[in-house]
Amino acid sequence: METSFNKGWCWFLFTNIYSIIEKIIRPFTPNHFHIMKNRYFLLLIFAVALITQACSSDSGTIVAGQVIEAGTGNAVDGAIVEITEPVDLQESTTTDSTGNFSFSVNVDETATVTLEVSKQNFETATRNFKLSSGNDVDDLVIELTSSTAGDGGDDSDDTIGGDSGPPAALELTSISSSNIAVKGTGGDVSAKFTFSVTDSAGRPVDQGYNIDFSIITGPGGGEYVQPATATTSSQGTVSSVINAGTQSGVIKLQASAGSNIASTPVLVAVGNGFPQGDNFRIAPTNINFEAWGLLASSQNSVKSNYVAVSLGDNRNNPVLPGTAVDFTTTAGNITASAVTDEKGVAIAELIPDGSRPGAASSPIPVHPRGIGWATVTARTVAENDNYVTVETDVLFTSSSNISINLYDPGTTTPATISIPSNGSQSFDLVIEDVNGYPIPAGSEMEVTSSTGTSNTFGTLTQGDHTSAGQGTTRFSFSVTDSDDQNPTEQNASIDVTITFPSENTATRGFQ
């Protein structure tokens, strides 16, 4: 710690130095007095310069006060007094026999300081206040409460009486919400908070003290406190309201009484900003779904498809729950609008309505991706009332008039079933919807072969495919002679059964 002159001693020496030196040389004889006086005049100039330099040097900002025992007011000797926050201002000292302490701190800019006072058999006390260069804080009075003292069986009220003193501590007692929404998004954009204000004895202060509220840091979207200054009530409380701006983030709020008393910072989250185009996404449950020429109703098992959208703000946080999204489609019927949940997701139902998009008899034009395709569009309002949109394509496929064919492997030559004794024969099974697409996602395909044989196809569930090819419309399998009792060729039969999501079925047999 840097050693410095006490400012009071500097002033005393500076104002009394001449009289001190004169008293030193006064006992000399008159003749010698004038000689000594001339010499000591030079000494006076030197002493004044020395004191001036010492007192004007950068000796830091003084933090001083007294530590007393709560309830009795007795001085607490040997208490440890230390600045714990900020880290770069950490200093410590101990109280003297009168409970007084003092040390110097080099502070470049205004900072909120946490002072901690501790001693064995006492509860640790903390005090928050603001400290700035050149502005000493030398009037601190800090009370320590004994951790061992009992009340001796006295059940009387231990409340300290008398008139309350000025504010010494500020504590947050309530806040309506620690999470508020960005301004203009439709959510709660403000939160009311209340602080209790007490004096050095822990008593609520009287009515009429001004408490200031400030935003230490924030997202920079125009957030503010209203009112910025409020007056304590007769109960020693004071309230104000924090209001969000147009940006999401975290607000650090603080209450203060003058330049020396400050509260612990309060954090308020501002979330759920406006939807951003880059964070607006869409996806159907299935791209390929059973809908071509089908009409869903309560009288059948035709199933709807579902389209989900995800909305995030500029920080990739979910938008405010209840954000509205509207939907349109070029085929089928779709829910007109939906609202987001707490995850920022909204879901619309796409209902088969008998459409055959792109068919010659359909008023729906052919989609750029071909017959059967349709586009679903979702739209919502972003910042400044601008719309943002996303699109996805879906494929209407059929469960009627599908084609089921059995070919020799790798060809389009119809297969002839002739399984060698104790041997096997390979096949390609090609299944397509009416427009040559893979059958609807979720359809189950089953191949059975006649008694005395086994096959490698079994049962297969169709994936969400949109292009014809191996594994989507063309499936390879083999049938094996498993009858050891019959050494001749097997004139086996193969049956194919397809069950669609609507529970419609299609079958074909081969011999």
C-alpha cells in the first residue's frame, strides 16, 4: 500500500510552519536573532516546498471509517477491513483501539466497491459504495453483530430505537419478473422492482430520501428505468420500473444513495426478440405423403401431414411464445395460422383435399419439380413490420393405381419363377405410385412365397423418399428352396402386399 501524508496534518503543517520555525529561533539574542532569522527564512521556504510536494502528490483516494458493535455502539478493535471487489482495488487493514480504520486506494475511474469487515465471534458485514478518484469516503460506520451473544432469556424486543439515520444499505426485496420481452414483440416489456433502504443500524430510513437507479450495462436497445430517481416511503422502501428496448440481452441494474452507497447489481434478462429471417425454418413431417386424389374426413382413415416452423431472434433464442405465423399452400388445405410455443415452434396441419396437383384435369398448374408437387409457405412479421417467409415442397403420392412388377435382376424383363432344387432365384421388385414416384412414406411392403420356400424380403417400411431408384422403388431379394423332401424344381408363387398409412391396401401375386 502506498504511504502518504494525512490530509489534515498536511494542512496543519502548511498553515503553522512559520510560527513553528519562529518559535525555534526566538530564544536567540536580538543580534543573533536577525542573523538566524535570515537563515531560517531559507529553511522556511525549503520546508514549505517539501510539505507542498508531499501533500500534493498522488496519494490515492482515502477510505476510512469506524467499526462498532451492533446494539452497544462500542468500538471493535482488531477487525479486518478489506476491499474484495473489484479485484484490482483490493486493499486491507485492521481497526485500531477506537475501531477506526483508514487506507488509500488508487482508483482511476468510478467503481462500485465491496468492503468486507470481519472478526472472530462476529458476523461478517459487507458494504457496497461508489469510489472515484479524488473523492474520499471517510465517514463509513459499519456495525458488526456478535455471533456468540445471547439474550439471557430476555424475550423483550431487541429492535434498536430512536430516529433512523441516513441510507447506509440498499437491498432488493422484490421484482415482478427477472425476464422481460423485447419492446414491440407483444410480451411483458417491463418489470417493477422494490428496494428496502436501511440506516447503519439496520432500521428502515424515514420518508423522503432520494434513491437513484442506473443501468450499468445493457444490450443497447434503448432500455431505461422510469423513474430514474424515486423517494423512499414511510416504510423505507422505494420502487421503480425497468423497461426493455429493442435488443435482447442482459440488463445490469443498480440502486444508489449519493456517491457512496450502492446496491448489489440486479440482473434482468431481455429475451424473445423479433423473428429473424436467417433463423426462420420450415419442415414437413413427411415430404412424401399419401394425398394424391384423397380427401381426408372423419369417415375414413386418410391422414394429414404436418408442417412445423421454428422461429429464432437475432441471438438464436426462441421468439416470444404466442408469435403468430400464417400458412398457405398450392395444394391441399392447411391451417391458416398457428402460434409459437416456448421453444419457438409453430405447427400447421396440411389436409388432403382430393387435389391432384399438376394433373391434366387439375386447375393446379404443374410445379417446377413436376407433377404431384406442391409448395407450403409460412410467413410472420419481423422487426419494423417487415414480413419474413419460408417455403417447403411436399409430394402428393397415391395409394391407388400403383404399379407392382417383378423383374429379373437389373432389367425390366418380367421374371419367370423357377427355383432350382435346393437352390435360389433372385428378383427385383419394382413398386411405384401412379406418377412413378416411391409410394408414401410409412407404407409397409410384405413379400411372401409359397410353401417350401423362403425369401429375403420379408417386411419393409417405406422411408420418406421422392426419387425413383434402388431402395426407393426397386428392391432386390431372393427366394430359396427350403423343402429338402422334394428334389425337383419349385414352381413357387410370390405374393406382394402393401398397406398404406390410410390402411388402404394393394396386392399382387406372381407365379
